[in-house]
Amino acid sequence: MSRAPSSGPQPTSDAYFAEMWGRADDPWDHGSRWYEKRKYGLTVAALPRPRYRRAFEPGCGAGFLTAALASRTDHLLAMERSPRGVSVTRRRCAAMPGVDVRRGRIPHDWPADTFDLIVLSEVLYYLDDDGLALSLRRAGESLEPDGHLIAVHYRPPVEEHARLGDDVHGALRAALGEPMATYQDAEFVLDVFSSPRPVGGSTPSSPSLSQPPADRPT
Ligand SMILES: C[S@@+](CC[C@H](N)C(=O)[O-])C[C@H]1O[C@@H](n2cnc3c(N)ncnc32)[C@H](O)[C@@H]1O
């Protein structure tokens, strides 16, 4: 029996991504725009722990954030729908141990592994309702009990996006609960979530008992 199509927003078209990635190795100018540099810096700075064992970053694009995350992770699985994006990210991270770049699309290629860090940067607003709901479900299932999920999305409307960044973060909060940390300005919103399945049943925002106390300013 065929499934009725979702009545909500349509996903961003395959043609859009083919056209963008047909243009350049860095089609969104991630390597040169101050918006990206500032946002990557804040994203990495907002990670609560100094190191993560195993991270997943779907929609890694040209791999600029991937390279920044590599220095904080023992193993990082970066996924990208575009073969060109996969090649560019592989080249950028070639000298970085523990970075595995795979071709794939969320939600359907969401890996079966579990992660203590999931990074969703500028990727969820391309999905339709079903794709977003399934991605959030897979994220909640694959986040380890002591894990963190960080999400960051552009806020102003963009014609090619299926939905606003604010709507993405509303859906994330509905799925994962209130973020343990948040940053928002006119350009982007960034939320950090702890696992919905916390270690030992403690509250989502409380630190894991297995972690040493965080460094404190003196
Ligand atoms: C705006 S770029 C952001 C790249 C990177 N996350 C960053 O913040 O620099 C979005 C990337 O996600 C990829 N993408 C879009 N939808 C995807 C999906 N469903 N699964 C995997 N990659 C996707 C696009 O090809 C593009 O490279």
C-alpha cells in the first residue's frame, strides 16, 4: 500500500543540491564568510566536554566544521549527500586521525551505531515533516546516555529551505526536551541538548557522575 505524501513543506529538491555542488568545492562559501567562522567557533566552544569518543555529523558539506570537530573527537563519522562534498571533506581531513567521511542522506542512511556527540549544523531545514521527524527519532535513539546533541541553524527565511531554523529548533525541543544551553542572535540559533536517556536516570541537564568536574575559572 502506498503512503500518502506529507502535506507539510516539500523537502529541498535534489536539483538544488546538484546545482550548488556543480558550481564549486565550497558552494556556500563556508571557508570565507565571517558568519560561518563565528558560528563554527561558537559551536565548538559550546561543546560541554573537552573530548568525545564517537561523534556523528550528517550534512558535513565542505568539511570546515568537520575539521574543527576532529580535534575534539576520537572518532568522527561525517556524512554528506553530495559525492563532491564527500571528496572535499576527505581531502580536508586526510591528515586527521579518526575521521571517516561517508556518502549518505539522513534520515534513511542514519547509521546504526550509537554516539556520544551528534552535530546537526545547517542541515535539518532541508527536510520535509516526515524526514525531520524520523531524523529526530533516530537522533534520540542513537545518542548515548551521557551524550550531547548540538544543533545550529540560520534563522532568516531562505527560499530553498523547507522550513525556518526556528521551526527546526522548536521540533528539536519538542523531541528532546529543553536545551541545557542555548545561544541565539538575529542570524542563527544554537542549542545543546543532553541525552533524553540520561545516565542512571539523573535529570537531563545534570553532569554525568562518570565525568570529572568541569574546569572552573579561578
Ligand atoms: C549549508 S551546508 C552545511 C554544511 C555543514 N554542516 C556546515 O555547517 O558547515 C548543508 C550540507 O548538507 C548537505 N545535505 C543536505 N541535506 C542532506 C541530507 N538529507 N543528508 C545528508 N546531507 C545533506 C548538503 O549537500 C550540504 O553540503
